[in-house]
Amino acid sequence: TLVAVSGESGSARGDGHITTAELIVGDSSSNFGLQVFLSFNISGIPTNATITEARIDFSNYTVYGNPFGGLGLLAVYESNYGVLDGGDFFPGVPSGPYFEWNAADLLGEVVADGDFKSLIQSRLGNSRIQARLQFPGTITDGDGNADAVAFTSPKLIVSYTTP
């Protein structure tokens, strides 16, 4: 079980502001989009391992406003951002989400994804796997209210075997 690396994970706002103190995705009361960036240290997984399952645990969260009603689906994407900076905010609709949620209560479920498992397998030998969480349908609903999800201690649960 890997926790997001403190200082490497954080949030980026559409105006370029970043913070490593919060993990919040959605939009702000100033109608700026917010995206979460997560970095997980996978260097402890042997390079000859076979990944059998990859699950993500976002069950420790707080919802502000109505992010799923105004912003749509929340999705996780691969994002090799290196060191988080304001230019990492992605305003478009990316391809290839690994996980998607259409309601806050679904975030409490620890889910597995075969494509994400394959991604981790392909990254063995690297020290990090990094991801971005965003609402890809729209950056903001423009209502002047914070509509967001804040995460505490997101986890990546990787199961593997070794020869």
C-alpha cells in the first residue's frame, strides 16, 4: 500500500497557483478549475515483479458543493509531471482515463483497473508513477461556489508476485 508522496503531490489551479498542502479537485468559489496531482513511490516494487492487481483508495474525502452535478465525471489520468508547477494544469479533455466516478459516494469504493495495472507494470524500474485527477467535461460551472472534492491520504494498493 503506497501513500501519495508529500511535497510531490498537490493541487494546481487554472490560474497557475499550486499547493502541496491540499489535494482538491473541482472548481473554486472564484470559478478557477482545480486539479489534483498524485505521485507514488514505486521503487520498492521489484523490477521482476508481475503486477496482479492495482487498486486506488480515495475513501478519505470531503465534498464541497455539488461537483458531480455541475462538473460531471471525475477521472484519473497518467501525468508524468515530474515536479508540480502551474503549467501542469490541463484545461482540455485528455485521452485514456483509468478510473472514473460519477458520484461522490462511489469514491468510498476501493476499485481495481486492468489498464492501470498494466501501466504500473510498464513503469517498474522507475521510482515514481504520477497521476492527475480532473473533471474533464468542464473546468468550472461558473456558479461562484466551490464545487470540489478534497482528498486525505489517497492510496495506491499494488499486488504482485515475484519469480
